[in-house]
Amino acid sequence: MNIVSLLIAWLVTAISFLIISKIPLIGVEVDSLNKSFVSAAVLGIINVLVRPILGLILVIPNVLTLTLFQSLFSFIISVICFGLAAYLVEGFRLRNGIWSAIMGAFTLSIVSGFIFRIFG
């Protein structure tokens, strides 16, 4: 991944965080544009550093289920990373705890995917 792609992903994730924070039912709060950029950067770092470790931990259940639930395990990892980012960044909160992490991770994937599709 080149630097331009990385910057675009960061920008899209930050914008997605702002959009998600405006949807009251999700329970994700981001204080400002700056906090959105910091949250996106922290989530990116967590995805690079922590996601592979979580993936290794979930290899055994994944193999035991014959990879039938591979998407579910991937989503669980996304929820954990999303929640960890909220825990680490002051100004990025999950109002309803794990439920906000679940809704936030799900909505983040939809919103950022939509933005990437629109702008290619």
C-alpha cells in the first residue's frame, strides 16, 4: 500500500467517524474533526498491530467450525478493534458500551465502503 492510498483510507475513515457520530441510535460520540482524525489513525494502528494477534487467537475456533463462521470472527475482531480505539482516544466514546462498538463497527464498514465506492 502506497502513502497516497494510506492517506485516502485515513481521510475516509475520519469522515466516516464524523458521519457515524451524527447518527444518535449508534451511540458513538466524536468530539471534533481533530478527534475524528486521531481516532481514524489509532484505529488504523490497532488494525495493523492488534488485528493479526486477535486473528491468531481466533484461528482455533475458526478451524473447529470449518471456517463456516469466518465472517463472524472477522466482525468480532473489528468490534474489538473499534472498542479499543474508543478506549484509547479521549474524545471518542461509546455511549452504550459493547452495543455501540457493534453498531459502530458495522456502520463504519458500510459508510466507509460507500464513500470508497462513490469516489473510487
